[in-house]
Amino acid sequence: MPKIALKNVVWKEGKYYVSQCLNVDVSSFGKTKKTALSNLDEALELYFEETKVPKFNKVERPEIVSMQLKHA
């Protein structure tokens, strides 16, 4: 089975770490970074198992950029 290179991001949100794949719309969480990424790996395996023709977003060099939005 060919390997697919995916870009993932992980951050702390409250008591948990959130992990998200930037190439496909899949995310997960856990109490540690390692657990969050392991859970994401499992979620991605299920995603690719169930999706016949997955749609990928090509992500070359992701960069964290802060923005401020005004809202009512």
C-alpha cells in the first residue's frame, strides 16, 4: 500500500490537545500531544478506508499567522 504524506497540526485547547489534518477535513483530540496524534492517525485510517475517492488539499509549507477580526 502506498504511503501518503500528510501535514498535521496540534495545539492545546483547555485540558486537551486538538490534532487536525491540513490535507483532508479530519481532526481528533487527546489528553497529550501523543494521544491526540495517535487518535488522528486512527481517524485518518478510517477516513481513507471509507472514502472511495479522497479529496486532498496540497499543503506545501504551512505557516501559523495571527489575525484579528472585528465583530459586533
